[in-house]
Amino acid sequence: MSDKEGASAHPAAAPLPPEPDVEAASRWLPSLVWLIPLLAALIGAGLVAKSVLDQGPTVNVSFHSADGLEPGKTKVKYKDVDIGVVRAITLDPDLSKVQVTIDMSKEAKRFTAADTRFWVVRPRIGASGVTGLSTLLSGAYIGVDAGKSEDSKQDFVGLENTPLVVGGQKGKMFTLHGESLGSIDVGSPIFYRRVQVGQVISFALDKAGQGVSMTVFINAPYDPFVGKNSRWWHASGVDVRLDSNGFKVNTQSLAAMLVGGIAFESQNGQRPDELAGAGAVFPLAADQASAMREPDGAPITTVFYFDQSLRGLSPGASVDFRGIVLGEVRTVGVEYDAEKKAFRMPVTVDLYPGRLGKRFQETLENEYRNAGHDVLERMVSRGLRAQLRTGNLLTSQLYIALDFFPKAAPVKLDFKQYPMEVPTVPNSLDELQTQIASIVKKLDQVPYADIAANLNTTLKSANGLFKQLDAQVLPEMKETLGAARQTFSTAEQVLQKDSPLQSDVRQALQQLTQTLQSLNALSDYLERHPESLIRGKKGDQK
């Protein structure tokens, strides 16, 4: 049925209301509900972008221990300025080390240089003093020293100790080589005229194990005092000397006594004319006297064989030539001589002919090609011998003295033998002991029993003789003495002052005196008047 037919069939039905006009909403204005999430998203994106832009490099540093380190709390500082934080700490697969992951700040990009150093700052007591006391309250932190290399990396090996020299510190590093470390440690002070001017940075054994190399740092402005002719020596402990000037005690400082130290000085004692470059290598002597001595040159290794006790002789003992130390004892041993079936005591020493003076050395070099061996042979031919002598009566320490003994038996050196043997002579005490032993041996051979028997017989004979003298000789001697007494009594009476003999002798002497006076007068007269012998006296002519 159509619409018209339906309308006519229900004429009384109410008409439908008109439909409202609906207009479509405008689509270009957003709803306020979506503005807040959109704004939050924009802010988050900005923060992420800022975080990415402000994020610095991430580095991994390996340490032997993570003592005092905590992820998210331990800071990384450079000159007490925070430049990073520890993000995570993990163990190595072999459990030998720990890996510390550090998030650095944007300003710390240059700390990724290949020569950058990291270390953990904790309280430490060392030769250089007490460090890291501030960490007792704030906790440990990681120190860093920026490198200068143009290459960069992310994996580093941390230092176990705080470095004594950091970047930007002015001065120079030098290398010292000595026979032993002594009491030197990292941080030990270095002195110049008793003023501390530097410190020991590190030390290590030589590859061959024949010495110790030390790296030292001299602070500015003292580094110009190090010249090419500077001499270095151990200044550890106390140097005690007793010489003609009295008792002397010498030390650099209290610190050197406790933790050791090193001192240096120019050869002439003045400021050097030619400065030493950074990294220069110097020998390190045992004491100042050895350091200031002229260079010894190449040593001659020789051996002395002694047939006596070496008690009191130890390695390092001096080899003396009339007060000049020509060398040192290297080893002391014992050796069995199969031919003589006896033990010998070999002593190996190092001799330095250069210690006899420049003029002597120059003379040898002009005359000989092989100066060391030639001079030794020449001196041995003139009676040079080695002798053990006592250097200290209190400690009975021995040393080897070289001197000339013209009456010593001639010896020819064997230069093919190494080390070359130098002849020896026993010392005076041993000779005295030998002589005493020989005298005692001869005394042991004296027949004391026979001598005693003969002496007893002689005494018996003498006793019989004395009895005979008492019985026969003494009576006769008494009679002889009586007669002699009478003779002496008669002579005494004759020689008395009032005896007739004395008076007669006195008168005769007076008459003889008068006669001599008359003869003397006559002689004087005849000398004055010789003509009186013919003419007589003048008074007699009348």
C-alpha cells in the first residue's frame, strides 16, 4: 500500500514532529582531554633527548678488589670534582679481578684517552705520609688522571696505589740503577743539600736480575739542579764515622732514617752547567763517598787462595792497597786440592786499577794495550802479594791487604785462568803462631828426664866437693888468712905517720928538693952568663 492510501485510511492520526537540524562538529580543534598526555609526551621526549645529549662516555675499569665501592654511590673525582659515578660492579669470568662500569659526565670525554689512569682512594699510610683521610667519613671514591694520548679506549686497568705524580705537575722524571733496593720504597724522599726536592715513583728488578731500577721525580723548580754529572747515592739510615777529626754522625733527615731516602749532588758541588734531560739514567751508589769517587772503570776479577781460617772475612770486605780501597770481596768459599790432598780457601774479588789515579791510568794506557792484566803482572813480579789482616780488634773483622814483599818467592801469573790467581802470603800473626808452634815442638823434643838425672848426679858431686872443702881446704885457708893478717898489721905499723921510716923518708925528700932547687938556680945562671964556665964569676976574679 502506498503512502497516500495509508494517509487516507487513517485521517485522524497526529502528524510527526519535524526532525532537528544537526550540524557536523569542526575537526580542526582538539579536545582538551588530549592536551595533557600530549604535553607529557613532549616533555618526556625532551628529557630523553637532553639525557642522551648530556650523557658522557661509559668506561670499564678492572681492579683486584672492589673494597669500598658501591654501585650508584661511589663517585669518580678529578681534583675533588665529581665527573662520574659507578653504575655496576661485576666479577671477571676467572674470578681474578672485578670490572667496574663507570658512567662519565659529558665534560669527561677527554678522560677516555688511552693513557688515562684510574685508582681507588682509600686511607693509606706510606713513605710519603698519610693519604685519603677524608674517605673515613665520605667513603672511598675513584680518582682519575687525564691522559694526553690522542687515542681513546673504554677498557682500563686500574692502579692499586695512588700515583704520586699526576698530570700537570711540573718537574722531571729520571731513572736510577743500583745494586740493591736497600730501604727505599715508593714515596721515599729525594734530597738536594738536605732539602726534599722529589720522591721515588716506582722500582723494579732488572730483567737479568743484576740490579734494581728506580723511577724518581724531581719537582719544579728543583729539576734544574740535576745535571749530566750529578752523583746519586743512598741516604738511608745514619752514617757513623770515626776518623782523625773525631766521632761524626751524618743523616739527611728523620724521614730518611725511618723510610729511607736518596740524595744527589753535582760532582763539583756547584750548580750544573749542562742540565740532564727527562728520562736520563744515573748509577746509584751505596753512600756519598762511593758516589763522589772517580769512575772505577772495568774491574779485574781475581782470586786469592789462603791456607788459613777466613773467619771474620765476608763478602763486601775491602781490598786495601796502602790505605786505598782497590776493590771488594765478592765470594768466600772452600776448595779441595786433590794433588796436595788439602783444603784451600778461595776468595774472589773485583779489583779496580783506575782507583790508583788518573795519571797512573793514563801511563798504563799509553804503555800497554791491556792495561789491567799488564800492570797486575808487573806488580806481582815486584813482590805484590795479598795478605789477610785484622781491620777491627773488637769485631775481629778481616780485610785483604795488597802490598809489596820483596823477599817473596817469584810467581808467574796464568792469564788463561779465569778468574786469574794472585799469590798470597800469611799474615804476621800466622807467622808468629807458626814460629811458636815450631819452638814448642823443639821444646817437646828436649830430654827433660835425662837432664834431670844428670842434674841430680851433678848436685851429688857438688855436695861431696863441699864436704871435702869443709874438711881439708877450710882449715888451710884459715891459717893463710891469719898470716896475711899479720903481714897487713906489720905494713900498717910501718906506714903510720909517726913511724921512723916515715920520718927518714920525709927528711930525704926535703934534702932532694933543696938539691933540685940549687941545680935549677945554677942552670939559670949559666944560661945568662955562659962565659962564667971559662972566666968564673965576676966576684971570684977580684
